[in-house]
Amino acid sequence: MRILHSGSFLREGFASIGCDVVPFRPDPARTLDEQIEEQGVAPDLVFIELFGETALPRDISASRHRLAAYCIDAPINEFWLIPLARLFDHVYVDQLSSVPRFRAGGVDARWLPLCASAGDFRAPAEKRHLISFVGRVTPHRTKRSNLLRHLREHFPVNVVQDVSTAAMLDVFAASHMVLNENFFSGLNLRFFHALASGALLLTERRGYGVARHFREGRHYLGYSPGDVVSVIRSVQEGRKDAARIAARGQEECARSHTSAHRARDVLRDMAESGAKRAAAARAGGMLRARRLDEAEAKYHHALRFGGHFDESVAFLEQVAGDADRPDRPDRPDRADRGNGSRSGSSIGADGDTVRAADLLGSIRLRQGRIEAGVALLERVATAGVEHEVALGLTALLKLLLLFAEDERRLACLGRLTTTLLRAGRIRKRYLPYLNGLKDGREPLYNCCMLACEILRDTGRNYHLGFFRQEPERFPDYALDYALLAFAAQPTGEALDAIIRCTAKAGIGPEALPFIRQATLAGTASDAQIALSASLALEYYDYSFAKMAVRALKKTLA
């Protein structure tokens, strides 16, 4: 098989099993097919590994070639990877936890764990370090910083940053233990690198998917906040057969988890069911629908990693403008992606035009073109009553936030209430916020609390990822509104909203700074203070946990 390949993980594997591999590097200034065809080969497959700041070529949606995507660090990139993955015939994700979320988004993703390359394996080496950690340590990686600080109170921990992969593996090989910590639960790359180095892997327990391939005590040692020091001490004192466990871990990695193993898995999957999936993917939507997916993905990619919205804007303007064209062609049937009825509305909008107007409206607001953004969101709100209720509600909530403190608030509030009633989505717990907005009491706070409740009920809680450096000005998710509500008025109610949203997103301890602030201000409840102690332990913040217990004892005395 001739494979045009972009990335690093599977290139070696494809070549080692006899594939004709042609490497290429995507250029965001040109179309994908231009770059494919200038290689002078006719590929059977174009395989692109997507991670971090991957350059995304133009017009992926219009490609005539068979495309496969390998999504790396998928849990923290799903908000842009899922719409982009709809453009590919075959999709693989590196973390098992992402499979159901991709499939819920209309992508038949398969789990393909990360792997080690042949050059990653190290021969036995002299051990110069008890325990090493290689990775970035920044103020925003709170759990990691807390863990390293705690361990350094007990052991000499060798921390290394900004080195090559080869240098990292040499550090690992010269260490008795390699410490692994990750933001999301799963099988991260450091897990495989540590095993390949021949050192003893020390990793957090209950990693999602780990037990399907490895056994604690046989291939690695696990730890948790309650025993991390004692586990390391047992190795230091020779009470664990560290060398034997490390050797078995390296053997298992070499036996089943190399680039070649993953490449064989991909080709086997394609042979068994890939052709059928590829045909289904191509038949799943017309070009306009695919291009809309591309525009959405690239907009969110630019939001996260920086860049321009130009390509997205050009297409979104075209699709959003289709609602005003009486002669536009039949719209594609995209009911399988949850876009609702396609029967049209009083403004001639279908699901695609509503979605395009919503994205374009958000872009205009971020560009400071407030009037243009408001006009687009007004269209979304109108069409959403019949076709895209969730989008309609999101648009109305953005408008209500914009107008929370001026006279247009009441008009937005009336439309929002009507939409909720028509859709049967009104809830008793909304009433205090609705009444507060009607009476003009603390409008910003009540707007944000109402939006948080509504979006949680519609399933728009939060997409996992690192917290933004600054508050979100034009939110799409419940957690963003909860944070804005707390900033407006740090009440126990707003803090509860943050706690619920972070817990649902699987990042509960990220609520700790807000609980700390409320505790110092005297607005945190006893239950919130008690919760903060357990959350602090999850993030290895033992001093905060002790402080929370002392504060709780003081309030109960």
C-alpha cells in the first residue's frame, strides 16, 4: 500500500511492514489535494496525524483522496477534532475515553493507543537518579506542580524540561523510576516511553484503558494521593522488585506496543471494515455540509492555537447567505448528525444555514463587529425556535449577556422565555433568575446563572481542555457562564455551579481556586469547604486540604 503520511507516530510502523510511505508536511496556505498531487504519486491512503498546532491545509472537505486521521491528545481537542474528523474516511483516536464522544458527534472512531518507536528502546544503563520526571511544569499545570513539590519534600526528584525525545529516554534509562502524570486519564505517550526506556514506570492508578493492556505490579507500579510517598519509599528500600517489573514492562511494550503493531492494527481495521466505513463517510453529506464541518473545526482550532478565521469566514458567509436565496439547491439531509428538521422556516433557514450564522455571529463579536454579530445571532434565535432549539437558546443567551445592563435586556428575556416555553424546556429553578432579570436586579449575575442552568440542561456543559487564560467573553458552555457569574458576584450559589460543571467535565479540582476565594471571603458553605479538602487531595495539595479541614472545624466549633 502506498501511503502519503503526515506525522511521526506511524510512519516508521507503516514502512517496517512493507508499505510505500511518502512523507509530507501540510501547508495551511494551499489545498490538500494540491499538496497531495505535487508529490507525484497516486496514494492509496493519505494518513494525517492531528495534534497540537497541526497545520491544517485548505479544502480538506473537497479532497478526492481516501483520508485517514489519527487524533492525538483527543480528550483536550475534541471541540475542533470532531467536526474535522467528519471529513475523513477513517478516524482513530489515541484515548479510549474519546471514542463514545466522537461517535456521538457522527464519527465512527476507533481506539488506537499511542506507541513506542524502535529507537525509543534502551539497553540497561547505570542508574543515576532515583526518580525522574520529564515534561513541562507551568503555573497552569496545578496538579503536576503540586505533585512534584510534594515529592521533593521526601525524595531527590530529577525534573527535566525542553529536551529532545532521545535525550528524554536517556534520562529515563538512567533512572530507577519514571514519574508519569497527565491532565486527563488514559494511556499517554510518557507511559510508553517510560516502559521502552527500561525504567520502572510509576503512574497514577485507574488510567482509562490501561487495564486492557497492562497490569499494575507486573508491568508498572501505580500510585494515588494517599500512597505515592510510600510506593516510592518501598522501591527505594528494595521492598519492591523494581528491576523485574521494569523488565516485564519493557518486554510487553516491545511485544505489543510499537509503531509497527499500530500500523498493522490500522491496515487490519481497514481490511475488515474500512471500505464500508469509507463509503458511508463519503455518502454522509453533500459538499456544503462537509465544508461547514471544516469551517467549524478551523474556527475552533484558531481560537485555541491562534491564527486567522479567513477561510472559515468566507465559507460561513456563503452558507449563512443561502437563507436569503430563493433559488438555492436542495439542502443536504444531515439528520443523522442531530441537526433537526430540514423543512425550512419563515426566513428560509435550514440546519446548515442556522449553524453557519451562529458560528459567523460569534466570529463577528470576537472581531469587535458587534452590530454584524448581533444581526446574525438574531437570525439564529429566530430560526432556532423551529429548527435548532439548542443553537437558538445559545444565541439568545449571548444576546442577553450583551444587553444584560441596558434596555434591550427585556426584549431578549421575552424571546428567551417564549422559546423555552415552546420547546417545553422551562424549569422551576430558572424562575429566580428570570424574575431577577425582569426586575433589573443584578442583571449580569442573574443572566450568567440562568445561562449556566439552561446550557447544562441542553448538554453544553464544557469541552475538556485547559482553562483559558482570560474569561470567555462570548460563552458557548455552562462552565464559562458559571465563571462569569462568580466573577460578578462570588456567591455560594455561583460556586456550586462551578463545582457541578467542573465535576461533570471530569476536572473537579479545577474548582479549588474559587472555593479558596469563597472560603477566604466567608461565603463558602460547610459542604463546599469539606468538598475542597477531598478535591485538594486529588491534586496533591495537602496543605490546602489541611487548611480546609481546619476551617471546617472552626465553623463547626
